[in-house]
Amino acid sequence: MQSATTSDLLFEIGCEELPASFVERALAALPELAQKKLAELRLTAEGVRALGTPRRLTLEVKGLALQQPDLEEEVTGPPTKAAFKDGVPTKAAEAFAVKLGCGVADLRRVETPKGEYLVGTRREAGRAATALLPDALAAIAGAIPFRKSMRWGAGETAFGRPIQWIVALLGDEVVGLSFAGVESGRHSRGHRFLAPTPIALASASGYVETLRAAHVLADPEERGRVMRERLAQAAHEAGGALIEDDFLVGENLSLVEEPHVVCGGFEHEFLELPEQVILAVAKGHQRYFGIRGADGKLMPRYLAVVNTAESPAVIRLGNDRVMRARLADARFFWNTDRAVPLADRRTKLGGIVFQKKLGTVLAKAVRIERLARELGLLLQLPEATIGAAASGAHLAKCDLVSLMVGEFPELEGEMGTAYAAAQGVAPEVATVIREHYQPRGAGDSTAPSDAGAIVAVADRLDTLVGCFAVGLVPTGAADPYGLRRATLGVLRTLLDRGFDLRLSAAFAAAYDGYEGTALELGRADLLQKLGDFAAERLKNLLAADLPADACAAALAIAADRPLDTKARASAIAKLDAETRAKVGEVFKRATNIAETAPAGAPARPAGEGVHASETALFDGYVALAAELGALAKAGDYAGSFAAIGAFAPLLSRYFVDVFVMTDDLAVRDERLRLMRAISGSCGALAKLELLGG
């Protein structure tokens, strides 16, 4: 798009194949780098986006201004006392004037809070974008972040991989620049094998369409969509359905310029392996997709995303050979591992360090088993559930010393469950081994059974308490032991399973498991620090679905019981925002006033001069207190907060009509007692003064 004042900009850096992670990071950073640089140059644009493949990183800027606006700004210079000596300008004043392109006489004296300073006007005529872009684009290219950069030839410029070509077009004109010894032009390149000849780009517009015709899908979104469509079609042609995997799509997305799919296969006998093993082999080493048949079972087929449609039979033959060899290794691991009872592997955990200050994985396994029982008792779960949890915890870490997990660490838990099931362990115990790792991430579900959930919580609590107790507390973005993630895992599990567990009791039970270990924090300090840490995570977790003020008010009262906190916050959220704001306003005032109330219960106002609002508030309070008492016995938070919301207008009217801090001390004391009674009876449910904030 081009007009008299704007034009599109295209900047493409062509290079040798970049690793997938390099492409992803570069494309994520490019728009911000460009926007920042254009803002520095005072060049506006309608839109900025990054495109790219393994062989190119591209910046598209739509509607870029062709000219900077003229600049006129006030600039503060040196203090007057430093700018003049005996009325004569000093070098400081002269240098400031030169900087602004004016004479000292043109400078003004301005009084500021810091004293009198010289001030002048800097004027600068706007420059053409064509004069600014060469250096700007070279700077952007040099700022692209790579995990590792390299230098090549005689040059000193570092980049992710050697640069082969550069395209820089503003409209239909080439922007002349040089970067890493390569001069810019208008010639791009198509697919390395399917369209290897240079492509002359007429203008910055139509870039995506031109490359598409040359078998390059430069837009990652389009490339991903085409990949999914071709994978689904290939799976259908193979007689099954694609096993979706976002990770594999992302990995393959930055490995190809145009996705082509080759369907390969392996011997049916390998299907004797657990499904997750076959998928791990395909995914971990080869980045292949699996296919599921109409019966829901894994098929002896796989789908490989490749960068060329040439010689698919040759590609398939090589892929099959590699896949077969990998599966043969996995079968050896499977058969060898099954020959040893899972429980017999437990002693080998003593050779794995969990954390140098906290002992071995075996010591951790012992603590988890003990803690799982403690948590089950705290939650008053059935003995059968507690027994399954303890038995599962006993075996939970044993597969870490298996051959299969040594080769495929991502199968921890999965293989433990598979080995346990194959060796006759009860299903409710075997599944605990897999479930105790859940949730594995933000998008994963929590453990689906109570026994698995108990062990999942115990495992994370042991890590949290141990790390906090030896000073390994997350700082800033640094969290090497994943303690934030572990805390969220605990909280999500408690909420999903409906476990009404007091965190302080759980932390204390975990702390007791470290008896005999040299810890830096005492129990009380640990409970305080970890409690605050968990409360912050709980606030963020609840605020994702509930109003922030409702979460804050509930947390201030019940942070130690996450399930109860959620129930209170959910009930508060049933009040509309206007009602919550009114409740927060009147209870903030009532609570502040109540701090100076004398001892004693409030009495019903009587005598001359009593305002109707006083008696109305007292009677309303008495009725409210009775109603809240009945609702509390029924555990009805929604009813309680609805009642408080209905009561708030009475309190608001009272503050309009009545001056609490009257000079009559006896009357003042009675009014203060009423404020304390109201604040106390309602404040036990939530810190209402935080509502509306």
C-alpha cells in the first residue's frame, strides 16, 4: 500500500537454515524491536508483523510514514548559577546553546523546584524515511536475539547463521544498506529444492503471495494451518485419525518452508509396547505424529513432516529404518525393566541426589509416603484411599532408575504405572505413580483420583518446604526449582478435588518430615514465609475467574484454606460491582471508626435527639447478626454476602444522617460500640473494606 505520505516496508534477511528455537525467538522479538526503533525515529506505521522460515526472517511494516514530522521541543539545560559567572556565559551555557543550534541570548531562565535553570527550544526539520532506514534496519538486524550466534568468513558481525541475501524495499524502491558484508537488493529466494532460482520482488506488497508461488509459506500461521490440514488428510488416507500434538506442530513449523507429509510404518509386533512409549519414540527423536485407528488404538503408522515432496519413497525408507531401530531399543528397555519388580528399584534412589542440602530421592520418597498418610488423615479420607495413596507413593519414584526413563525422561510416572500394572500391582495403586506428576504444566489437568491427588500434593509440599527451609526462595524471574509452579499445582489440586486442607497444617506436616536435616528456617518462620508465598499464588489463580476485589477480601480472612477462600470469593462475586463498591466504602469507614470503640456491647439508641437512622441501623444490625448466624450454620456464603449487601444502604444512610464522633462522650461511645459490632460480625466473613478497590 502506498500513498503520498506512507508506503509499505519489507525487510528480509535470508540465511542458512536456523534451528527451530532460533526462528521462534527471533519472530517473537522482531515486532518490538522494529516498533521501538521506528518510535525513536518518529516514524509512524499502521502495523508491524514478523514472518519467517528456517531460511529467512522477515519484517513487514504497513503504512510507514515517508517523512519524520518536524521536531520542536523544550529542553532544560544547566542551572543558571553554573551557566553564568559574573554575568558572563560559561562553557556550560555555550555548549548548551550549540547543542540546540541557537545563541546564548536565545536561552531563557526558568524557575523550577530545584532552582533556576536555562531552557531553550530545539528545532529539527523532519528527515525522509529513506535517509533513516538504512542504519535503522541494520540496527534491528543486529539486535535480533539468538541463543548462540556465529561469525563467518572475514566478517566480525554475529548472527544466528551466515547471511546469504538481504531484501529491503520501501514501496518499490530498494533501501540501500549493508549488514554482515551483504548488500541489500530486491531479490529473494524460493524453496531451496522446489524453486531455487532468485525471485525479483517488484515492491514491498505481495511478498507472501510471491513466495507462496515459490513453495515458501512465509507466514507461520498459514504454514501451521496447511501443516495441520495435510497431516489430517494423510492420517485419513492411512485409515485413521491424527493424534493432535501442539508441541510437534510448533517444532515442525520452524523446520520447513512448505510442509509436506510422508506416511511411514513399522512392524505390528511393536504395538506390544505401551502406547506412550511408541509415541515418545516418534516424538522425542524424530518429531513424528501418531495415527489412531477407528477402534481407538494406535496404528503401526506415523506421519513425518518434511520440507520437500521430492522422492517420498526414499524419505519413507530412511525414516522407517530409523523408527524401527528406535523401537527395537525401546522394546529392549521394556523387556529388561519388567524383569525387575518395581519396588526392588527403590533402594537405587539412594544414589540420586534430590538437592544437596535436602538429601537423596530415596529420602524424598520416604517423606512423601509419610506425608501422603498425614494429608489423608487431615482430610479425613477413607482408609482405603489413604492406603492406595501410601502404596502408590512408595513406588512413585522407582521408575526413575529404569532404562526406559533414562532414555525418555518425559515418561517418568507413565512407565512406573505401566511396569506396576504389568507386575500385578492393584490399578488404584499403579495409577497413583502417573497421577502424582499432574499437573505437569499450566495446560495439564490435575490428578483425577483422590489417592493420586494426595501424593501429588505431598510431592510438591515436600519440595516447597524443603527449598524454603534452606533458603532456596524464588527471586524475580529466577525459580530454578519450579516452586511457583509447584505451589500452583498444590492449589489447583486442592480446588479441583474439593480438598478443604489448611495450608499451615500441611506445611507443618511436611516440615516434620525433615527431622534430622539441617534447616535454616524454623517452623514458625517457614509457615509465615510459605503461607505468604502461597497466598499470592492463590490470589492470581482465583483472580483469573473472579473479580480481584472479591478475591482480596476473601483472602484476607481465609488464605490458609484455599477451598474456603474460593467459596467466599465466589459468593462475593455474586454481588454486582456497584453493590461491592458500596459495601467496601461503608465498611471501610465503619472499620476505621471501630478501632477506637470502648469495651462492651452496643445498646439500642434511646432518648431525645436520637435520629431515626440510628434506631434503623441498630435494628438492622440485630436482624443481620441473627440472619448471619443462621446462614453460617448452613454454610451459606452467598446468602450471607447478599444479606450484607442489603444492609449496606442502612449503614450508608446512617453516615449521612449521624455524626459518630459527637462531643457527647456517652453517645459517642455507644455509636462506636455499634460500629465495632457491625464490623466484627460482618468482617469475620471477609475483609469487606477491600471491596470496590
